[in-house]
Amino acid sequence: MPPNQSLRRNAIGVPGLVFLVIAAVGPVGAVLAATPLVFMQNGAGATGTYVLAAALFGVFSVGYVAMSRYMGTAGGFVTYIARGFSPRVGAAAAYAALLVYCAMLCGLYGAFAVFTKQTIDEYFGMDVPWELITLITIALLGTLAYNKVEFSTRILAVLLVVEAAVILILDISIVVRGGDGGGAPMSFIGFTPAAMLTGGIGIAFLFALSSFGGFEATVVFSEEARNPRRTIPLATYASILLIGGFYAFSTWAIANGVGIEEVQQTAQTDPVGFILALSDHYVGPVWSDLMGILVVANFIGILLGFTNILSRYVFAMARVGVLPRGLSRTHTKYQSPHRASLVVSVAAALVTGAFMIASADPFSTMYSLLFALASVGLLSIIAATSLSAIAFFRKNRTPERIWGTTIFPILSAIGFTVAIYLSVAHFDVLTGGQAGLAGLIWLLIPAVAGVGYVVALVRGDGQIDFTRAESDPSPLPSRAA
């Protein structure tokens, strides 16, 4: 790969890559914002639901890791889909992925602006418009993404350690003092099938899966990883274990702290404040204030992670030929995808600016609609990636075992297909009860994918080469050869 089309090599080790993945997932913000939704549906069974979600991602990772040994790419799951099926299908997935991550990024800006505005107002007495907060943050994070990737990694590492410590201290305080407000023995009923498999398991499972958004960062940063053939598998499994373990431990402790029998009703009554109230009781009001402030820091980490992911997607798809080739240039000094990062920042400003002009509510409209759209799209891409692993190993001779080439990918595809069905069937729940045209916004995913397929059809397979997305492509002989 020419130097001006290559990302910075050997820039990220296993710890750095794990930090990037976990920061993009944003588990601290998920504990405060997403787990209440799971508690509302599944009560104490929320703990088992998160274990089930982590297990599904673990099953998916078996085929994904097996396939990762034969490619190193900044193009994410899209390149896997193209290698498994065809460049045209890859182009369709690329357009869908760009839509998904742009929607995810812009939706998160809406939620971030609301939390940040409230925090500034509460602690500094200043009424700052959410529009100004959003635009300033887009400019700041765009600058960081423009720079070399180590800057982002170091910032995310500091933020993540501090944020995780705040939640874990609450969890440990509950374990030490006992459940149900203190004094009661800790119950493990949340891990049992009886608690987990209740009437609300479908929606609860969907919200739990959405808490893993950003998991794809392991492959998106593979070109910048040290020894990616070893780093990617380690970082993938480590991320799933750490994220899933964090969710399971935190929801188990919180459910016990509130009370196993009361946690579902408590979450339904006060989904925003009941965890902070629990922190008041077990640790103290100052700790709750710190937790509230760190939600803002957590969002910054998530936004920076997704900005970096989307920048590399744009860069890789330009190198492939799906987008204009000029976007595949890297910075002469930083070897960062600087042109792609500028495009991402401008796109984020334009999309959020459209909601601002429409006077839309940043949370109930912008965040709810865009995040729901992104959730359905991401599940679709992961399901397609599972199927692509099966197709890839059927076409190529490898020493991989059947568990990674067929059995686990099939199980993963089935699991994520069920999740897609739940997403579409309950899309009004994901969008906060919005119906009408808002309830059909998920149709943008197949529509945009169709545009990508037509673009590839018009340009011809010779103009779109997904091996260009790879820093170290490993072409394999066909079984038919």
C-alpha cells in the first residue's frame, strides 16, 4: 500500500485496542442509561440477559476471529462481507454501514448535548444552548480524530479508567454492605433462567445487545494494531469478557441494592434517577454528583470512538473505490485518515444542523430516531458478517475447524436474525413510541444498501476492489482450483 494511503502501523497494542473498543461501547453510560430499560422489562433477570447478550457476541466472534486471520483491514465487517460474498454485496453493506455509523454518531450527539446542558446548568448555573454544545464538540473531536491515533487512545484510557472506577465502587459498596438497602444477603437469582426468561425478555435482550454497539472497533483499527493476527483475537475476546462482565456484575449489584423483588417497579417509576439514588444511599451524595458529571465524560469517549471508527470506514471505502479515491489519503505526518475525518465532522455538523433547523428535540427525536435506526442496521451487518464467514470458508482452503467455519457462524446468524426481527417488530419501543413515518425509518437501511449495490453494478467489479481495504491481504486458493 502506498505510504500516503496507509494508516499508522504498530500504533496500538492489545490494551490500547481494548480501550478503544470499550470506550466506543461506553459501558458506564450504558449502566446509567440502558440498564434501567432492561430492568424495566426483565427485573432482576437483567443480569442474565446481559450474560446472554455477551454469549451471543462470543459465539459470533468465533467465526469472525477465524476469518480475521486471513485479512487485516480498516474496512470493518464490510470487507468480511465482500470477501465472503462479492464486491457488489460488499458495496451494499458499505453504504449501509456508513448510514448506520453516521446515524449512531449523530444520535449520540443529541443525547450528549442534553446531559451536558443539564450538567452545566446544575453545577455552573449557565444556560448554554444544546446546539452550541454540539457544534463545539464536533469541532473538538474532529481535531482529535484528525491527529494520530495514539492521542485518542491515551485520552480514552484515562476517561475509561476513571468512569469504570466510579461505577465499580458503587457495586463493591453494595456487595460489602449487603442488598436491599443494606444487611440482606446477596442473591444470585438474576443469573437463573427463571428470572431471565420472563415476558419482557425479547425487548430486554434487544436493549442489552444495543449496549455492545461499537464492538466492531477491534477490526476497524486492525491496520494500526501491532501484530494484528494475534492482537485482534485477543482484543476481541478480552473486550467481550470485560464489557459483558462489567454489565453483569453491575446489574447484579444494583438489583440486589434496590431489592430483587422491587427493582423492576423502581426502574419503571424512576428510570433516570434510581441508580443515582442508590449511590446516594450506599456511597454518598458527592459520589452521585461525580457519577452524573462523568456521564458527560463517558459520552465524550463514546463520541470520539465512533468518530474514529467512521473516519476509518470512510477512508477504507475510498481506498476500495466505493467512495471518491481522494478520501483515502493519509496525513504525511500523523498517518491518520485526516481527509476522511474532516468529511465525518462536516457530515455530523450537517445532519445535526438539520435537526437544529427543524427545532427537533435533541433527545426524544434526534437521539431516539437515529439510535433506533443504527441499532437495526448494526444487527443486520453483524448477521451478514456471520453468513459471510460461512461463505468465505466454503470457497477457500484453510486449516480452521468446523466450529469457526460453520457451526458458530450459523448459530450467530440465527441469534442476530432473531434480534433483527425483534427490532423491527418493536421499532416503536426503540423510537420512544414514535409511529407513522418515524416507525418506518428503518427502511432506509435496505434502501441505502440498494443504492450501494447499484453503484457497484454501474462501476463494475474491476473498479471496486476490497483487497485495497486491507493492509496485508491474504488471498487464498479456491476449493475449485
